[in-house]
Amino acid sequence: MKVLTVVGARPQFIKLAPVSRYLRRWHREVLVHTGQHYDDNLSEVFFRELEIPAPDYNLGVGSGTQGRQTGEMMIRLEEVLEREAPQAAIVYGDTNSTLAGALVAAKRHVPLLHVEAGLRSGNRAMPEELNRVLTDHVSDILCCPTETALRNLAREGLTRGAHLTGDVMYDAVLHNAGIARQRSGILARLGLEVKGYLLATIHRAENTDDPARLRGIVAALNALPGPIALPLHPRTRKVLAQQGLALAAHVLVLEPVGYLDMLALEMNARLILTDSGGVQKEAYFLAVPCVTLRDETEWVETVEAGWNTLAGAETQRILAAASASGAAPRAPAAGGATLFGDGRAHVKIVDLLAEVG
């Protein structure tokens, strides 16, 4: 079977790696990179480190407004689908690349499989929420990472084609955590000690595009004891400069880092502060307390387990959550079955392609 896979952003490359590796044993994969993330530190380094084959197509769309970026992706993806005539298509997650791939496949009547289906934050102001809802409603096979995701789909009447597969990001961590321990030298390069620093990431539009929220987060980082490693998304760096927000000297501002370096930073941190869904999960997998810089999360399991605290963007709430994080229970050790599956989600996902074969 010829399977068209559409990706475009850092989290999707991580999810793609275990699925693509197994998929190519049994099917022909045509890999399309939309170019949504085009910086080497956000794109090509992940292909190298995760040993993902080079894309068959790179659409080079780049950045832009929500509508313009998604529309340009659809125009170029339709040309690829016409040329390749795949028997199935796969999209991942909740980015504009996800939605563009889903709409084009659905309109071309190509059976569509959505990896990471059923996630809901309840916040329709988030572009990601709209992307994931619309993608689920045009997909033929819905691969849910958790029981919660499966229940979310059932509430929307989406039971046909919905399956509990587990989370492919857990598969990726199991495969790469040991490699990161061996290969990454980022702690030595930065002069950081194991459990002697905090790790932070900020990139979501709800934080970067809201001056009050961004000020609250920056004030919290400046008030927390350092050092704090902060791999900074290019968009966040630009907004900080535009708003004249300065980070304290103990906040180590880094260029975006590759996957193995990020795993090393995560597993050795004392605490993680983030607005990233993927980093929330990786913190749980690696048994590191997490403070989420949002008012809600799709990954409610990590909160219910007592491992993740929702702190929003208000300075004092963030500081209080960080202070209390040491009381968190221990997360399941990587390698055992968890709320996110048994490490074989990629196998279950590929096997589900038989439904459209």
C-alpha cells in the first residue's frame, strides 16, 4: 500500500519516527514535509537524530498567518496527492499541517488516519483545538493515545474507526532515552549539574501573543532560583524583544535544541515549566515534576496523577506551583506500561491500516 504521511512541525517529527520505521517494513511511505518548521534546529536535526528518511517532498511553506499558511499548504498538498495517488494518508497531532493534510485527503476521498486523535482542551480560542476537532471529524481511523481521548470522541459521536493505541511519543522516549544518555553532552556544555537546574519552554500563541501572560511568565522565571535552561523558540525570542522583556542572568537562553539534547535536559532537570503538550508528557515519562504554563491541558492524565500542575501565566501561581512540586508522586518508570500505553503504539497504528486496505 502507498501511504502518504504529512508532517511539518517538531512534535510531529518525534511522533513520526517510530511509526515510519515500522510502516516502511510493510508499506511504501511517501513522506511530505510542509515546511511549517523550517529552521534547522526545529526540523532537520530531528530527521538526523531520529534517523527519519529525507522527505520525498518539502513544500517549503514557511511561516504566515493561520489562514494563509494552511491555505498554501492545501494548494501544494493537493498537487502531491494528484501526482502520487496514495491508498491512505496519515496526519499527526494538531498543527496547521495536520489540518491541511486532513482536509485535502478528505476532499480527495483518500482514507485518512489521525495519530493522536481525541485530544480536547475545551479552549476553542486555541488554533490547535480547532485543528484537532476538525481533523477528527474528517478522519476514517482515529488513533487515541489514552482512554480519555477515546471518551472525548464518543461524546462527539465518533466511535466508528476509533481505537485506543497508546501514545507514540512514549514509544519514542523508550527508544531514545538511553541514546540521549550516551550521546548528549549538553549538560557539560552548559555547565549544568544533574537535578541542579530548571528547564523551561514557552512557545504557544496564547502566551506569546498576550503581553500580560508573557510578562507574568517572564517575571516568574526571573524570580525562580536558577539556573534555568530556556531553549527559546524563534517566535518567542522575537516577541520578547518587541515587548522589551528582559530575562534575568540566571535564565540561560538557548537556541532550540535537538531531540536527544532535549531529552537529556528533561531527564536531568529538577523541575520543568512548559506550555508544550509534548514536554508535559515527556516529563511524566521521565519522572520529572512539571508546571504547565496554561489554564488547561489536553493531557489531563498527568494532572490527575499528581505529576503535573496547571499554573496558568500568573506569576504568583507559577511560583507557588514550582515550590510545591517536590511533593509530587513518582511517575511510572520508562519501560513499563503506563496511562499512555505499552510502547507499541506504532505497531498498533500501522496494523490499523488494514482497515482501509
